[in-house]
Amino acid sequence: MKLACDAMLGKLARWLRILGFDTILFDSKTPDAMVTKKSKGRILLTRDKRLARQPKAVYVLSHDIEGQLQEVFGALKLKSGFPRGTRCPLCNGKLTRTARPISIPERVRSCLFWRCQKCGHAYWRGSHWVKITRTAEQLHAKKGIPKCTATPIQQV
Ligand SMILES: [Zn+2]
């Protein structure tokens, strides 16, 4: 399932990418007509009541990321593609395993690295990974969102 987020849901878009969903994010300068046009073939997640009237849209009420994820997973009956399908939270590109990039600081002890095929950013299992895994596990306990086990999150 492909998703699109309006400019007010940037954090949600990054989380959905981490959880394995192809998610585009519009910026605040994108006119509503363009949002409608470019979100064809996707489910639009929006905090704009007018945009939410289009056929394939979900109006997101929550202000916090946990509530937003619960709403979206509940409304769309989503199952996480995590960790295999994890996408780049910055650009929505696909991640592939890679050898340790030269740009990784020596202090990083991880032996698992990924690189975004689209923007080239490198990721590894670091402190962000621990935080996101913990949050995702809490969501799982509350609302049945699939339990997380591993993902590349730390950005170079
Ligand atoms: Zn990227």
C-alpha cells in the first residue's frame, strides 16, 4: 500500500517509511490541487479537512506520533513491512545492505550498515534504532502494531 502525507505530517511520513511503507511527503508550498493529483494511487493522510474529503484519504486527528500511527494502522489495517522493507526516512528510497562505509565514524561499533539507493545516506543500528524499537514495541502492546525487531536508523 502506497501512502502520501501532507506537510503537517512529516514525522508520521518518516515513521511510515521506517516501518516499510512507500510514503511521499508534500511540503507546505504544494497547492491542494497538486496534492490531490500527485497522491493518486496512494492513500492520502492529512490533517486538512478539505483534502480528507477525497475518496482515498484518512483524516488524522492526533498530534503525537504514537496516536497518529495508531489511527493510521487502525484505519488502513496495515501490517508493518519492518524491518525488511524499511525505507530511507529522509527521501523514501529503498535501503540495501552495504559494507561499512568509509564515512562512518570510528566510534560506531555496529557491524550492520545500509545505504539509501536514492540519496546515498548511510544507516546503522544505533541509539535512534533503540528508541524507535522501544516506541514501536509500546505501540504493538497498545494497538496490535507488529512488533519491531531490528532496523537501520542512525544517519551519517
Ligand atoms: Zn534516502
